Amino acid sequence: MSKSGIFTSSLAKKYWMALTGLFLITFLVGHLLGNLQLITKTGEEGRRAFNEYAYFMGHNIFIKILAYLTYFSILAHAIIGLYLAVQNKKARPKNYAYNKPSANSSTASRNMAILGTLILIFICTHMANFWYKQKVAETVPLHILHKEITEQQQNPMTGQLMEQKIGINYVLTTKGDYMPKSYTDPNTGKDVELMDVKEGTHLYDKKAELQVGEGYRDLHTVVMNFFGQSQQGQPTNDLALWAVILYVISMFVLMFHLWHGFASSFQSLGLNHIRYNGFINILGKIFSIVVPLLFAIIPVMIYLNR
Ligand code: HEM
């Protein structure tokens, strides 16, 4: 194969489709395991675990390289796939009497380009809702824990002890501790800030103007609110039910795409042997049902537990 042939021949294109497809399959497993925390861990512990996980995913150099490989694979897989689909359509004889596609290919395999395009649309809207807010727009709020404490104070006039409720907002820092960020003055009812926040997450002591730590972003609350659970004073998504329905439909589409794509990628790479083909086929079918099903359960469970 010539130097340019490793990118341009149609065999090479099938190789690239298979390689990027298999890489995206491994991405799906990792992404699923991370996101399952949204329903397996609850309360403040669950929120903390997910936000710490999201921070780690955005700051670990090895994970960052994997993330760029993921973006590259999505783009390459989509562009080459659409190109091959157009080429196939051009090469196919039109409406011959004997042209009966259902006789020699499955419905999923004949619709891979359409299914793939729908998944690409899903990924674009999905990344706009979560990834863009976290990484680009930085509109994800800080991880804040509100606590009410009761303080006893002596009335200077009568000498009697009186109880006062003070609301304190703690911010979870990347060192793992909760630092007081602001409190509600019980006399005026107003919030008094103890820290300045710069660049979205950097915490500065208000008096000393020294950086005292870095806070976590609260991506957990953003996801929960998106799928209908109102938390941490953030507005709930009025369209949450529609979001859940769209996610479930998209996971059906993903299932059909994987149904054909999983085993087919092994074949394109020449990793097929009469001994293992049966196993790869069955593994592919199980994978294409279990992974999208578990993904779909996440928004459904969040919505039902709202
Ligand atoms: C239904 C359950 C899902 C949930 C709750 C979910 C949640 C998230 C969240 C919160 C992020 C942002 C992470 C960050 O920026 O740190 C994200 C990123 C992403 N998601 Fe999902 N996701 C789900 C399903 C999927 C599926 C099925 C796909 C692919 C078909 C997908 C593809 C992606 C991609 C490509 C990114 C960007 C990854 C990166 O920057 O490394 N997600 N997802």
C-alpha cells in the first residue's frame, strides 16, 4: 500500500472505521462506569464522588490524552463513515429486480450511516449540555454545601441566653476539605462573603487577598437538574421529561449501531477466526444491549427519584 494509501484506499478507510469504532467502544465502557455513580451513590457523598471524578477526568494528563483521542475518533469515524456510505450508494446498482437487500444483510447493517448520524447529533447536543458548560463556558457552579448552625448568644440587656441560626455556605476544595465561603448574617439576613472566587474555581481569602485553595465544580447538580431533580437552589429543567425520552431513544439508536458495528469492526481488522467468530458475535450482541440499557437507566432513575 502506498504512503497515501494507508489513509485513502477504501480498505484503509475500513481499517480506520474499525480502529476508531473499537476505541469508542472502550470509551463507552469507561464513560458508563463513571456515570453509573450518579445512581449508585446518593446524597452529599454521591455528589462529592461524582464531582471529584469529573475533576480528575479533566486534570489527569493520561485521561486528557484519551479525551483528545476520543474527539479525534468521533470525528474520523463520522467523516469516513459518511464518505464510505456515499461511495457505496453511488456504486450500488439501482432497483434491479433481484436487488433484495434484506436477503443478505441485516436492517442494522444497512442503516449504519443513518444510525451513526443520529448518534452524532446526540453527542453534539449532549456535549453542549454538559461538556461545554464544564470545560468551555465554565458556567458550572462551585460545589457548595449549605449548613445551618445554632449559636447561643447572651442578650446584653437581659443577660439571658438566646439561640441564633446562622446559615453557612461551605465550598468543597480539591484538598478534600469544606471551607466556609459565606454566611448569612442573622441580624440583616444578608450573605457575607468570606472569599473571592477568581477564574471560576480559585478561592481567595477576602481580607488577605491570598489564594487559599481551589474549589470543585458541581457538575453533579447540573446533571441532576437536567434530568429533573431540583438541587442546590439551581433551576430544574422544565423539559426534563423530554430530555429523558430523547436519551432513551438515542440509546436505542446506539444499540442498533453497536449490534452490527461491534463484530464488524473485528472483521474489518482481520481479527476473525472460525474458532472465535461465534464468541465475538455473542459478545457483540450482549454488549450492544447491556451498555445502552445501563446508559438509558441513568436519566430514567434520576427522573423517577426527583
Ligand atoms: C445517559 C447517560 C450519560 C450521562 C449522564 C453522561 C454524562 C456526561 C457528562 C456529565 C459529561 C461531561 C464530563 C466532563 O466534561 O467532565 C459527558 C461528556 C461526554 N459524553 Fe456523556 N453521558 C451519558 C451518555 C453518553 C453516551 C451514550 C455517549 C456516546 C454515545 C456520550 C458521549 C460523551 C462524550 C464524547 C463526552 C466528552 C468526553 C470528554 O470530554 O472526555 N455520553 N457525558
